[in-house]
Amino acid sequence: MADVGGGVFAALAGLPGNIAFGLIAFAPLGALLSGGAVQATMLSAALGTLALIAVGRSSVLLAAPSAPIAMILADLLTRFQADGATVPQAMAGVIGASLVCGVALFLFAMLRIGRIINFIPQPMVAGILTGTAVLIAVAQIGPLFASADTGASLAVTLIVAAIGFTAMAVGQSAGRPVLGAAAGLVLGLAAAHLAPLLGLPAPSGGRVAAA
């Protein structure tokens, strides 16, 4: 039962990231495919975790999408579409690039090239990750304020966004970032669905920017 509980907790912990990174990665394809994007991200996390359990040697058996990978996929989709590719062609290109990346990573692991990380300063790694987070956050400011047609709807949209941000910030400051992200997701959804019941305009979501 402990393993079952741990698995359920890990799935819930990865839910906010799966949603966010899925939307970011597939943002160039448009808002109509956002539902499929989230489903694809969750499926990739599940299959990745199963593959890690089967062949991995790490004690942390959990695979999940990441912000840098989401931005790379979004950039690839943007480039494919700029070259005139259709949505199926762009998706095929991304899948092919992902397979090539997977093979390269496998070869790197076999050759133990990953040890080069020992020669990379920690501030450099932190700078890359922080820069990625800043790029994603800045790219969402425009869609957030452009998502509403009326002042009332914009106010509700900003309130819902503030609820999610506050929950995540409190969780981070309390040393519980995973619980904070999960709480932000649950409270934000609750506020979004509660608004129409109170006679307020439902918060609308603008197109997620690909950073």
C-alpha cells in the first residue's frame, strides 16, 4: 500500500507540470489542440516512468516533462510551421527529432559522457534554469491580459491567476513546492468554476505563448 500511495502522490505532484509544459510545448499549434497537448504530455510522463522502471538504475523512478524540453519542442513546432509544414507534418518532425534526441542520450549514457556535468559550474546550470523560467513567465503576461473582452472578465481572470500564483509561492516558501503547485491547480480550478455560479463572467484563457 505504501508503494500505491507513493505512486498516486507522484502522479498528483506531476499533474500541474504536465498541464503547463504540455500547453507550452504545443502552443504554436493553437488553442484548439490544447486538450490533446495535455493528454499527450501525461501519456509521455506515464510511458517515460514505465521505461525508467524497466531499465533505469536510479533510485528516483519518476520521469516527467521539463521546462527546457517544452520550450525546445515549441521552438521546433514554430520553425516547422514557419517553413510551411502542416500540423501533421510538424508533429511528425517533432516526433522524429525526439527519437533522434533519445538515441543520442542513450549513446551518451553508454559512453558515460554525462560525467562532463562535474566540470560545469553550478551557477551556470542555475542560470540556465532560471533564464528558462523567466522566459516562460514573461511570455505569458501578454496572453493573460489579452484573454478578456471586458473589464469584469479580466478582473476574474487576474484573480484566478493570482490564486494559483499565491498558492505556489506559499508552498515554495514553506518548503513544499509540490503541494503548493497542486493546491494552486485545485484552488484555481475551483475559483474558475465558482465565478459563473456567483454571476461573474467566467475567466477566459488566451492563447498560451510558446516563449
